[in-house]
Amino acid sequence: MHYMRQPDLEAREGAGSISRAIGGRVRQGRASRGWTLDQLAERSGVSRRMLVSIEQGSANPSIATLLRLSDALGIGLPALVNLDRSSRLRVTRAGAAPVLWRGKLGGRAALVAGTEPPDVTELWDWTLGPGESHSSEAHTAGTRELLLVLDGQLELRVGQHAEVLATGDSASFAGDLAHEYVNTGSAQVARFALAVFEPTAGGGEAR
């Protein structure tokens, strides 16, 4: 008989809690605007079937899908996933940040802090296992990102450009271009902090 390791169980329970919270906020945001599922699907580019699963809390949507939804609803990604809704001071304790991506080689991306519209700023804690990568489609116009390598080595690809960054190296780049983070090492984990600034997130309900 095989037993699930406790860390795996806790990770799944945590992911389920986040999925339910996201589903509730998507459903609430859609209802407050008087939109049907089909209308939100059209505005966000997310399929109706996926929207149903997200609102039910049974889906594990990608970061790209969450960004499309938060932009369509005009609320920003932090407001969509953050479990703490206090306004003046928000503290996220170590290990409590929502993990919105888990890679097959041990990587993870946790949204550790963020602000609400109109100008949204996100702070991420990223880890990539050896040989692991993550691709991101272009974000909304004007999005800018800041990256600081905390451990290991990372190749940052933005549009047609690529730079190898070592521990302590940093970069700023246009997030409204397709970009990719790559751990080109064969043995060492790469960890980096990422700040994302998205001006006038959501762009209004006319989108």
C-alpha cells in the first residue's frame, strides 16, 4: 500500500483552498457586472467550460488564464488570488503565499504580495528546478518587470533577446513582450524574485 507524503497532501489541500477562493471571486466579479459565463468567456478569451470549472473550484488554471480573467474583470491578479483582504497592511507569512504554478521538475511560483487597481504591482517568489523553464505570453501594454536572481543561474529571454544572469544579477524588461525564464543548469536550483507592474490593470469594462 502506498501512502501520500505529508508535504504532497498539504500542497494539494492548499491548492484546493486557493482554487475555491479564486472560483468565488471570479463568480462574484462576474455577477456584480451582470455578465453571463458566455460574456466573460468572450471578454477574457477563456473557454466557457474552463470558466465553469474555475468557478466551481475544481480547476487548476495557469497563470496566463488567471491574468486574462483578472484583466477582464478589472481587478488585478493579487485581488483575484489573495486570501487576505485587509487594506492598509497585508502581511504574508513564510509558506503562506498562494502557489500559482508548480513545475514538473520541482519549480514553483508564489505570489507573495500585491496591490489592487488601478495600478497593480505583483511580487513573486520563483523557483526553477535544474533544466526547468517557464514561458509567459505578453502581458497588457505598458507592463514592466524587475527580476533579481537569489540563487543559481537563470537565462532570461525577452522577445528576441536573451541574457544569462548569475546570483545577485538583476534585470528590468518589458512584460508586454513574450518572455521566458530558463534554468540552464543541470544540478542547481534557480531562485529569483520578480516584481511586475501593470498600469491601469483591467483597462475598464469596455475590453
